[in-house]
Amino acid sequence: MKLVALLPVLLFACALFVVPAHAQTTVTDHTFDYLSATIAFATSALAAGWAISKAGSAGLAGSAEKPEIRTTAIIISALGEALAIYGIVVALLILGKVGSI
């Protein structure tokens, strides 16, 4: 519940850093493009952290009881890490679209 309340603050803070990074264009031209790239990356990074925390703790607890499931637990945690990579790719695609206009 605390993470949900913190999400708008994180998104706003990320937007403050992303928009001035491309100073060659005016802020009003691509504001929503930068904001959408920020939201894509921020939400995927938060989701990846949450997924890794849940899958990692469950995998560690499971491997304490049955050591043969350790590899499966690592693979499931790696799938959670892929969420952040997908978010970075989507954000770069959005920012690449902005640069080609």
C-alpha cells in the first residue's frame, strides 16, 4: 500500500529529470512523449523489483526444503528481471520516435 502512494511522486521526479535531458527541443513539443517514456520505465522497474522480491524469497524458502528446485527458482527470478528490460526497450522506442520527428 505504501508503494502505491509513492508511485506518483516517483513518476513526477523521473519526469523532472527526463524532460530537461533533451534541451534541443522545446518542452511543450514532446512533453507527453517524455512522460510516457518515464511512466513505461518507472512502472516496469517497480514491477520488476516487486516480482523479484516475491519470487526470490519464495524460491529461497523452497530451496531450503528441496534443494533440487534451486535452478527453477533462479529462472523464475530471471523472468521478473526481464520486466525491467522490457520497460527500458519501450522507453527507448518512445524516445527514438521523438528523436526522428
